[in-house]
Amino acid sequence: MTTAAPSPEASARPAGLRRQAEALASALPPLMADARHLAATVQLGQHGRRRSGMGDEFWQYRPAHAGDSARTIDWRRSGRADAQFVREKEWQAAQSVHLWVDDARSMEFTGDPKRQAKADRARLLALALAVLLIRAGERVGLADPVAPPRSGEVQLLRLAQALTRPAGEADFGAPEARAILPGSRAVFISDFMADPAAVEAALGHAADRGVRGVLMQILDPVEEAFPFDGRTIFESMGGTVLHETRKAGDLRDRYLARLAERKARLQALAGQAGWLFTTHHTGDPAQGALLWLYAALGKGR
């Protein structure tokens, strides 16, 4: 005996819809709950552009000009002066923001089992930022075609699903910028351990399209301090790079110098594209990094 597949009408009924919703929810890890909790710890004001236009929030008074209609004049404010004033409101058209979160194997590293891996911190920050932006009326999506910018709660579920896809096969990741809309904003979160030429190419493509944004480098404290000494085997997370040394301590100065050079180059590349750059460590609270991301996106509006 065979059983017919449920019809579209049946799946649209409350019971079928609930089963679909539960199946979707069961596939999502605690990332969504953690992101909402992190976003809730951040108290922010309105995410306006500080430009006059259509909106609900008061921005400023300006002297009335020829051509202003009588209904635009604030008569109470004008009554306190010898001139007439117009009450302008803040422009609040939605902005599209694209997120790129590195899913390469290098992001799975943590120097302490009790500390978040770089990938977990990056995904948390990205989704919490999306919660804040969508709450403020913005459209948020990924920098690849998987999840184009949209608003609303359903989009947060799409983003959570996309961000929890299995890690890529590459040891190190390269930013994705092909699907970024002209004139939008973008956030790249990575350890940026790959060849900086990939970052330079992505930023050049974004800058050509009038895209402004931020680079956030995520590092584990161990990667910043290089506390190794004696015989040590260094192996990439994907196992494609391996180096053994009997005097790891002798590499510390050269490693730290290379790391400083990498940060300086990222800072310079970001500056040339009109972007901002920062480094965040997984040993530090996530709230500070989230606040920085949100504020950095608002600069230059």
C-alpha cells in the first residue's frame, strides 16, 4: 500500500505548517537565541541617517523659504521668533547591508576548549548585528547570492541557516563580494590569514560599486601572543600546512612582526577603500565588538 504525498493545501493547514516550522527550528542551533540575547544587551538609539526627508523623527528646524507651504511651518516655534520655521523630519529609507563571514577551516581554531572558536564568535556577531539592523528597519543579507538583503524576522531565520552551513574545505577564506549591491554597505568578518591580495580585490570591487563597510579581524588570544616554546608542531586546521620546530620561541619575534605587518596592510587597504578596520579577540566580551560594528556602519551617513 502506498501513501500519497501531502498536497500543498494539506501542508498549508495549521498541523502541517507547525510540523514544517518545528523541522526548521530543530535544524537551527542555539546561535539564534545567543544572537538575540547579545543584541538585547546593547541599548541603541534610532538608526537614522541624520538627513532631512520622509520619516517620523524630528531632526531640526530651518527658516522657511519661498515655496514652503503653510502646513509645513511650525507655528508654535515661529511664534517665539520674528521669522517662520519649518520642522524637518529625519530621512529613514532602509539601507542594504551585506555580511561575509569566513567559513574556512582556519576559523575553527581556539586556543582554549573553554573559549569560543573564531568561527563561532564571527557567526554570533554577524547574526546579532543583523538582529539590530533589521530591528532598525534595514535590509540585511549575505555577500553571496544565497541570501540577498531583506528585512523581517523570516530573513533572520534564513541568515541563521546560511551561517550554520558546514565549514568550507579551504584552510583560509577569501571575501565574497560579487553579489553586493551598488551603494550598499558591507561587513567582512574573518581572521584574514589568507593572502591579502584576495581582500584587496574584494575591496576594490566593492569600492568601484560605491560600497562602504568594515573589516573585523577575529583572532584567538593565542594567535596574538604566540606563547609557544621548545619543540612544537604547527599544523593548519585543514592539515595542508605543517611545520615542526625544536625552538618555537625563536619564531616569536618574526611571527609577531608578520602579524603586525598583516594588520597594517589590512588597515591600509580598508582606508584606501573608505572602509574601517579593527581586530577583535575571542577572549574579549562580544558586546564591545557588536557596538563597534554597529557604530562603524553608521559613520559617514
